[in-house]
Amino acid sequence: MQLNEREKIVLDALIQQFIINATPVSSSLIAKKKNLGMSPASVRHILAKLEQKGYIYQPHTSAGRVPVAQGYRLYVDALMRRARLSMDEKKIIEDTLKTSSNEFEDVMREATRILAYLSHQLSVTVSPKMDEGIFQRMELVKLASDRVLVVISIKSGLIKTITLEIPSDIPNEELGLINSILNERLLEMRIGEIRKLFAEIVKDIHEQQRGLLDIMINDVDRVFDFAANKEVFYMGARYIGEQPEFADVQKFTTMIELFEQPNVIIQLLSEGSEENSYTIKIGEEIKEERMQQCSIITARYKVGTITGTIGLIGPMRMNYGKLVSVVEYIANVITNRFYKN
């Protein structure tokens, strides 16, 4: 339903006040705002209209009004004003992600931590589809007579390390030869292709180099799996517990239990427009029924040509204008972090 300008002004004022106080908002409180220029009676009349149209509701006869999902949706689409991050906030984000290592897990953990800290919501990061990453270089380093360190990097600076146990010592000269052959043959291939075709790629290599290669063939999924046990990172559950909407322990526990099902979380956060810089889902727009008292704000980041998602989960009563800016900025810093590498 369309709203006129006065109805939009009152809805905007009500939602902003409710975001701050988390208590039903009265007509007199809205009327006190100096810039509105409306009497309490005018505000009451408009609130009644907004309630009829399904944007707000009155929990009790004598209480003020509270926004519902439809009201938040209109606010986000038509009324929300994006907040600018302070220089201090930008510096915290940039310094945190700049000093983390090139290991993907370290960068994602730090991004998730700083997002939770700045937003006071539950922050979640979903890794990209690493199978789409492009192989750049491999280094084979002897750690001991029975162990070799494998360091693999894909374009844009993402690095994976793994230790392989070998049955017998490999001379450094032979290890260097295997390293050169693999770098030549795997260059510019997608990680997913390497996993599928590795045995075929190395089948003609001389017998004396077969020991290490056979181990890599047998363990190819582990060697070339950049996302093993790294699909979802989340932090800030305690912030959700502090929100009045989750004072009910059952509600809080039900939502947190979802994080024992990473595939559900991956699906929830990965749904969104590829065209928009951010996505906001509110209430019943979230397909998972146990999350329909929440809102989800997400933005996409890039590692070269592949994309991942970072976002927030919290109550519908969110400071959307500020939190969209925080999520989007961190996503951009992650993208630039890997691009520069």
C-alpha cells in the first residue's frame, strides 16, 4: 500500500525511535520531535492509518506502536539513510585486516570478529567456492626426512598449507624437479579441475618421482581443498543474547542451534542479488522458519574471480543505515586485501 509523505515521516520517526529504545513508541513522543511540526492528535491519526495498512501494530490498548516486518521493509527501501563510517571505524577495519596473514582462515576470522565488534550483532562469513579459484603457484618444502610441507597459492593471494607424510626421504634436487613440473602443468587451472584431473595430469612423470605424487593422488581432495572445515565463520553470539527480542532463552537457543547446520547458514547468507552491493532480508523473507524473527544483512566480497559473503544476523530492530555501511565496507576491504596481494 502506498503511503503519503506525512505517513512516511511518522513511520520513519517511529522506527528510528524503536531501534533506539526497543519499547512501543507513543504518539506524544513522536510529536515532540521538533522537525515534524505535527500535533499529538495528528500523529495518532496517522499511526492508526499505518496500523490499518499493516506497517505497525499496538501490543496493548494503552501502549504505543511497534513496527512489523512490512514496516521495516518500506523503511529500508524508501526511508533509510546510509550512515558514513567514522575515520576511526575505517581505521580499525583496515588495520585489523591488513595485519592478518595471507591464510584465508585468518583473514575470514578477523573480518568476522571485527564485524561482530563494530555491529554488536551476530556476524557470519561464508567462504567462496574455492573450486573456482585459479592455481598460481606451489612450493614443496622438506620439513624432515618423512614430511613435506605443501604451500599452494591461488590468484589474489589466497594460500593453503598442508603437511604430507612420505615413506622415505626425497632428495632436495628431486623435490625441486617435482615442484617445477607441477607448477608448469597446473598453472592457470581451476582448483576444481585439478582435483578431478590430477592423476591424469601427472601419470607420465618418471618412476623415481612417483612416491610423493602417488601420495598426492591418494590425498588429492585434502591437498587441493581450500575450504575444508572453513565454510562458515561466526562470532558475536553473546550480542544476540543481550537483545531484548531474545530474552526468551528458547528463542535464543533455537537460533544458535542453527549454526550446528552450516549448510543451512550457507544457503541463507548466499541467497541475494549479484547486482546489488548489499542485500537485506527481513522476517518472512528469510526462508528458514526459525530465523523469521530476525533480519539478515549481507554483502559480497571477492577473492579474484570468486565471491563469498559476509553479513549480520540480528533482530528486525536493527540500525540498518549504519550496519549496511559497516558490512559493505568490510566486504570491500576484504576484496582489496586479496586484490593487492
